[in-house]
Amino acid sequence: MQQTTVEMDPMTFQVVDQGGRITVEEMDPAVLFRDGNRAFEAGDWATAARKYGLVHAQFPESRFAIVSAYNAALALEHDGKCEAALPLYRHVVAKTSGSKDAQDALFRVAACGETLGRWELTLETCDEILRPHNPTIGIVDRIGARVHRGFARQKLGQLALAERDFKEALAEFQRHLDVPALGKSPEVSLAQFQIGELYRDLFASIRFKLPTDRMARDLQDKSNFFLMAQSAYLKTLRLQHANYAVVAGYRLGALYEVMYDDMMAAEIPPELTRDEVEEYYEELRSKIRPLLVRAIDIYERNLRMGQRLGTTSDWVERTETNLARLKEVLRQDSTREAEAQLRQPN
């Protein structure tokens, strides 16, 4: 008679208090893992995290233990509990060091850092992912790690280092255009977009101040940053990623809008009479009206692009709001100009 031995994970039972209702739960790691999967697929994050967490805590030697720790962390992250997810991700990293599983867990640690606004954590984690001795990292993940490290550096005020990360990521993208997975990579679009954001912030920080020689320098610097931001946003638009194209289109229109607003808010010499001030603003509006017209055109194009891409984000709503405002400003300018012409003697 032949004897067959089947190895099975240990099975126990546990009394569980579910809001005052006492139940006996089967503590079989396979059953708990299956129940966790079902809860996860249903979007029941709390139940999924609890089921997976039981496997991780009660059956550390089970073949389900590592994946359950990762899945429990992912469920907690989905449930908005990134702080509780972090030690579970770190546990996976420690147990699977040097593997693709460890790398995936590190990316989730970096993402949790972003969610929590813990930029140092994101920066340090991306450094860990990009260490040269990591044998598993591929081009897609390498670009992703560089971009998210750049984003963390940007948030920490390390602007030059952030720009370098973004540009290195884009350079790697250009060297690997034959990789299908990079075709619609959100990280590539994010890198290009964030370069625009870096220069937009510098552009927006400049205000036109007297004396006139300083104002001339301000105009030169602001115009240069305008062009740099504009170029980055246009490149983002060409990548046509649904999550970033409409945002870039909005930012592009806003560059023209902000330039108009800042020029209208420029300091004027205090010695000007009331009539001279009115004449100054009338002439200024006439000269910079093309900024309004261009912004309106871009916003209208952006709305059409949003419809084409099926985007319903709040950036579409912001575009609509700004478009309505600029059309009203342009209407008021036209009315003001018509009234001024009527006041002129024949």
C-alpha cells in the first residue's frame, strides 16, 4: 500500500468580536487569503486589510505571508491609511531584498511619502530604488524613480536637482523610444510637465516694480521664464497623456492670463495725474490685449482636447471658469474703448 503525504498550512480558529457580534473565524491562511482577495476586488479595503493582516501576523511562515503583507499594505493605502501601510511595505522589502517584489514595495513607500507629504521619505526611497547594485530595475521603473525623486526634490526646494532628475528621465525616454511601455508613460509626461511648473513658479514670482530700469529687467526675466515654461507645457501636450495634457493646456493659457494681469498691476509713477493714469491704462490695455486673445484661444482649444480625451477633471472646470472671466474682461475692454472713441471730438 503506497502512502501519500500532503503538506498543508496550519489551520486554527479564532473568536472575533465584530462590533458586539461574536463569531468564530476559520484561521486557515489559504481561506483568509482567498477572502482577502474577494474583499479587495470588491473595494472593501478595511476587510481586505484585516484578512491579509491576519495571514501576515498569524502565519509568518505560510507561503501566503509575504504577498499578504504587501496586499494588506495596498488595501490600507487605498483606504487612506498610508502611515499604517508603511511598516508592512518595509517588511516586504526586508524579506525579499534585491527582488522585484522588494522594488515594487519600495515604489509604494515612495508613493505613500508623496501622499503624506513626507518628501524626505520619498527622496530617500527613490535613492534606494536607483542604487546601482539593484539588479532588477528596468527602464520603466528607472524613469519612474527619477521622476518621483525629482518631484520630491522640487517640493523640498531643491530646484536645480529636481530639474536634473526630470531631464535625465526624459533623456532616458528618448534613448528608449522603442520600448512600448513608455509610449503613454505617466511618469514621462509628469517629468515634462514639472519642468514647466519649475519655470512657471519663477515666472509668477516676478512683479513689475519701479524704477523703470528695474521694471525693464523684470520684463526681460519674466519673458524668459514665460518662454521656458511655455516650451515645457507644449512638449507635455504633444505627449498626449490624458492625465497631463489638459493640465498643461490650462497652464499654457494661464501663462498669458497671468502676464496680462501682472502687466496691468505694474507699479506706475506716483506723480501722474488722474487723466494721465487713465490714458496710461487705456494705451496699456490696447497693447497687451493680444495676450487675452491668445489665452482665450488656448482655453477653447483645451476644452475641445478635454472632450476628445474624455477628461472630466477639475482642470476642465478651471479652464471653463478662466475662459468665461477672460471673455468678460475682453468685452469690458471693448466697451471701454468704444466709449473712449465716442468721447473724442469729431
